[in-house]
Amino acid sequence: MPTYLYECPVHGKFEEIHSITYKLTECPKCETEGKKTEIKRLINFASGILVEPNAQELKGKLDKEVADFKKELAKNENLRANIIGEDSYQKRAQAYEASVRTLGSVAPKSFRRNF
């Protein structure tokens, strides 16, 4: 719902949040005091009220972003290397290559390849 800025001759400027179809005609503070004063709606370009998401909305958004990131990580080898660190990635790749060479020398001649 939009925020509207009003001015009361007794209490000054104040903001109210209500639907577009609702017409505010009296100051809420004056009403509680039993006074009847007419108010004027002012043109308001920015309200200054910030709406923050609650914990459930934040958790839902975070879960979605994590799932999207995991999908991207599985697809992109360069991103995966950057995340775990280039040195660590290179060490894992070298260890993998060494294990393949070792298996190749242990395997029977019919299964060996040139590495």
C-alpha cells in the first residue's frame, strides 16, 4: 500500500499508509483528542519508510541462491577451481594424474595406455 503525506494545522506533517481508494479527512491525533480539524494531503515523492523482509523470506531467498550457485559450480570448472583455490585444484589434478599413471603401470599390458 502507498504511503501518503498529510499536514494538520495543529500537529503538523504526518504519514499514513492506506489504499488508494481510502480518503483520510481528519487528523488521527486530533480525533483521539476529540477535535475536528481538516487536513491537507501533500505531494510526496519519497516516504523514507523501509520495508525489510522477514526471516522466512530471507531464508527462502538464500536457499534459492545457494541451490543456483551449486548448479553453476557443477557446470563450470573454472569457477570450481576459483572457489577451492587454484593451488588446491592443481594439487588434486596432479594427484589424479599420478594415480592414473600408477594404475596404468600396474595394469596388465593389454589395459595400459601411454600417459
